[in-house]
Amino acid sequence: MAFAHPIGGVRPVRSSRRRGYFVPVLLLTPAMLWLTVFFVVPTISLASQSLQTGDIDNGYTLTWNFQTYADALARYWPHFLRSFGYAATATVGTLLLGYPLAWFIAHRSGKYKNALLVLVVAPFFTNFLIRTLAWQIILTDTGPVTGFFRATGLTSVLQAVGLTNNDTLLFSPFAVVSGLVYNFLPFMVLPLYASLERLDTRLLDAAGDLYANGWHTFWRVIWPLSLPGVVSGTLLTFIPAAGDYINSKLLGNTQTVMIGQVIDAQFLRVLDYPTAAALSFILMITIIILVGVYVRIAGTEELV
């Protein structure tokens, strides 16, 4: 099909449309291949492994044994609840710490803005394991942090809410949550900064002209406009925190074991691959459901 060009000649319509469809597909091909090789194929392999029976010596056979899921969930459901509880607590903690920090960097830091942003991401220049091990030194019994908590009576408060068992901070739920907050704080600050930095401060002046106090200005103006950053930051924090096992392993005790630590042990020490794969799949599906519910409540448009 073709039509006469106003100046002369003909211009093929169908071929130009084909080129219009072909270019986006060509651009998407590398990303789709990457996702297929490094996500789809491993996920299918993991699902297959979770339905196998056998052992490491005699090999595994796909027998569609769905009972592995029921057994794994019945045995390790407390670890799932603990992991999601710690992840949710750490997410709230990063939000409470990260929001004022992101606001300060976006609107109060002046010429030091870039320097402060570098300081936010500076921990990433150090290995995750090293950063977590550093918290063993920070929270040691003879350190200033523990001394301050004891002197101010905060250790009693932590005991009352179940974050410690005694006046020791290390190897406790408090230490695990603190490590999670520290390690994932940049994932909260950067999306919040991106949203708050775009906020038009003239809206705050307008709110003041309409006799809004500081709280109403925040709740009716600043908070709604920063929701895209809040949603993105909470997702970027909660998802990796729920599957983390380093913090619970290095900063916790036998009562703070998270599901990631269980999966690690099942894969590398127990060598029970079907159970480990089933636990991984349950964790992934649960996170997908929780994220879907959260995004629906928050509004999918907030992710734009």
C-alpha cells in the first residue's frame, strides 16, 4: 500500500510502520535475553528442583513432590514471620531516618548537596560483609554505644519491647534490625531525595498563605508529593531485607535466625536442595504477593 507524496513520488506506509515496530523490539532484545538467561531459566530450574526427590549421593529425580512445600512451610513458618517482621521494622526505621535526611539534602544543604549525596552512597564502596562485621565492634559490650544505652536506661526499654534479652545489644534482634537499617538506608534515601528535590517550594509558601501550620503543610503537601519516593524506597528496602541472611548470622543469635539464613544452610551445609528450593520459591511468591498488595493500596501511579 502506498500513497502519492504531495511533492511527488510515493511513500510506502506499511514498510515505515514495520520499521516503527522493529526498532523497539530490537532495542528490547538484549534486555529480554538477559532476563531470560539470568532470571527465567534459573527460576524454572529452582521450581523443578523443589519438586524433586533423592539425595546428593544418588542424585535427584523430578517426581512432582509438592509435599516438600507443605513440609518446609510447616517447619519454617516462624522464620518467615521473623524475616518479614525484621524487614518491616527495618523499612520503617530507614523511612524515619531517611526522610529528614533526604529533605535536608534536597532543600537545606546548599553547596554541600553533592558532598552529602556522596556520603550517603559511600558505604557501598565497602564490602557488605565488612560493613556488617563493623557493627560487631560498634555494639560490643565495652563500647560507647552499649555504655550510653545502659546509662540512659534504653536497654530496659529494648528488653520491654523484646528487642534484647538483657543489657547486651550485640547478638540480639536489636542488632539485626540495626544492621538492616544501616545497610539498606541508602536505598531509602536516594528515591526520597529524587522526589523531594523536584518539589516546588512555592507550594509550601502557598500553604502558609492559606494558614496551614507545619504539620498540615507536611501531611497535605509534602507527603503526597513525595509518595513516589516513599513507595520506591520501601520496596527497595523491604525486598532485600526480607531475604537477607548476613545480618542475622553475624549480629544475631539462634533466636533471630531469618529465612535467608535457613535457605543458606539448606543449600550449603545440609545439602537438602529440594527443601532449600521450596523455601526460596515460597519466599519469592510471598514477597510478590505482599508487594502487589502494597502497590495496589499505595496506587500503581505512585511508581511513575
